[in-house]
Amino acid sequence: MNYQKEIQINAATGSVKSKRLPAALWALTISAFGIGTTEFVIVGLLPTVAGDLGITIPSAGLLVSLYAIGVAIGAPILTALTGKIPRKMLLVSIMLLFVIGNGLASIAPGFITLVLARILTGFAHGVYFSIGSTIAASLVPEEKRATAISIMFAGLTLAIVTGVPLGTFIGQHFGWRATFIGVSILGMIGLVASLLLVPNNLKNGKTASIKSQFKVLGNKRLIFAFLMTATGYGGTFVVFTYLSPILQKITGFQESTVTFILLIYGIAIALGNLIGGKVANKNPLKALLWMFAAQGLTLLAFYFTVSSPVLSIITLFFLGALSFATVPGLQLLVVQIAEKELPGTEDVASGINIAAFNIGIAIGSYAGGLIVTSSLGLGSTPWIGALFLVITVLITIISIRLSKKVN
């Protein structure tokens, strides 16, 4: 029996048991690369966009937080509303919306139009990652689900390795509009990859209504998982949103050097994401506790090393690895809890967790903007981000205790 026949047979039951990774997983990764690029490239372009549109850097930072709000709204609500649409058709439609949103951003005449285009793209992002996680998990054996999710999210992290530095370079030399044109092209590639590589007979999850979201939000273990996601990511984005101005104004790097540092940061993120997926396969809660604690300590260390060009780069490497290492574990934890306690709500639970990631991004980037404009200034963002992680560690400890009671 050849590999393609194995995929077709196992797809009928909703999963692929082949030892080889299915081609559909790479299609998810390719699209995640484009989506990750458009989400994070704005971080490297904040000074450029602010200068071109005549706004302050904290105001430009709203392009991060409002995009995240678009994701937070789109993930749970649109995921529930699109539950009956065949998975392949939905993936292709999402990528089409993504291309349109970035195309509008590239021709936006002013800040408000740019914000609206970002929110539209955020809608596509939210649905894509919520259903993408469950599709990736369904394509492989149970013991490899966290790894499959991490491979899909590797597209997002690889976007930070190559897409964000390249997009930043293009924006700095040819204007930020050229960056969004490039991202639209990435979206088209992802659309074609989905058409060619994703099987037509992917099994839909059980249809989950808006009402089912209240069920999910009424589950204590899921609530704590969502809180872990939001506060953990919030701490990261207090700093990450304003990383470019921090490195230029405090550490003293030139604009061109920041692009290179973003490349190093992205490599660390990609490594951390893959390692985090493997570590979280057996016991995601235990792995998350240690990763969150290490991330908080590294954020605090960055407060002391930010003025040193050498030490700041070393600290950022570890910070990048830890910040995104928790992604596959958090997604797997939510899917596991939903499967066990609320069967049929896996897609919605995953969607709400994607919303929680982006609520954290919105809160973190907004908090960073308040800090930057206050008397505390840019230099205080690392230790305030560390406080977010202290809260996350406490929430994780409570989650572990709840898990022991259930088991």
C-alpha cells in the first residue's frame, strides 16, 4: 500500500497513522508562515510607519494590539460559525481573506484605514490557527500531536526568523507598503499550497455553536488554561512590541543592526518552539510550569542587560526561545481538557485559546505603550513583563492542582 493510499484511508477516520508526516501538515505550515509574517513584521516597522503617517510610536503600537483584538474576536466566534464548512474550503477561504486584508493595508491612505485592514486580516488569522491546530493534531498518532502542532506553529516562528527581518528590511528601504505587498504574495502561495496539498476528505470536527462557547468558558480547568495563555503572552509582548525602539534608543544599535538582531531572535523562537513541542508531549502542564518560570527570570535579566550590546543579544536569544516554546504545550493542554471534559468542543476551545493568545498580545502591547509614554519609559518594559510571568506561574500551579483532583 503506498503512502497516498494510507493517507486517504486514515483521513476517513479523521487521522493519519503513517510514520511519515502528511503533506497537509506542510501546507498548514506554509500558510502559518505568511500569517506569522504579517502579525509580527509590524514590530520592526513601528518607527517607519509612525514617521510616514505622522503618528507617535505608541500610537503605531496600536497596529499590534488592534490586530490582536481582531484575532481574539475572529477565533472563537468565526470558528463556531464556520463549523459546518468543509475544512479544506474553509482553509482556502481564510487565505483569500488574508490576501485581501494585506492588499488593503498596502494601499491604505491613512492610519484608520490601515487599522481596519489589520483587523480584517486578524479575523483570518484567528480562524486559521484555531482550526489549524485541531487539523494538525488529527493528522498524526496521538503521541505525536504536540509535535504536529509545533510543526504547524513553526511556520509562524520561521516567519520571525526570515519573514520579519526581510519584511523589516524591505519596509526600511522601499517603504512599509511594499512589505504588505510582499505579505500578500506569501498569502497567495499559502492559498495554492492548501489547494494542492490538503486532502478534500478531511473530517470536520463536531459542529460547535456559539452556545457551546459558554460551555467551554464555564469549565474551570479551561479557564485557567486560557489565563495561562493570556498572561504568559502578555508578558512577552510588553517587551516584544517595542523591541525595535528599545534596541535603538537604549542599547544603541543602528536601525540596520536591529534587522540582524530580529533574525537571531527569530532563530531562537523557532528552536524553542520545536523543543517546547517535544517536551510538552507527555505532560504539558509540568513542562509549562518550568518554561514560564524560566521565561520570567529571563525577562527580569533583560532589564539588567539591555544596556549592554553583547549581553542584551545573549539574553534576547534565550528570551526568544522561551517565549514561544509554550505555544504547542498550551494548545495541546486545551485540546486534551476539551476532549476529556467537553467532547465535541475541541475546535471552539482551541479557538478561544487563540483568542487568549491575542488578548494577551493586546494587553501586553497596550501596557507597553502606557509604560513607554509614562515616567517609567522604555527601559522598564522588561521587569513589568516579568511580573506578568509571576502571575502566569501562580496560575499554572493552580492548574496543576485542579488536574490532580480530576485525575
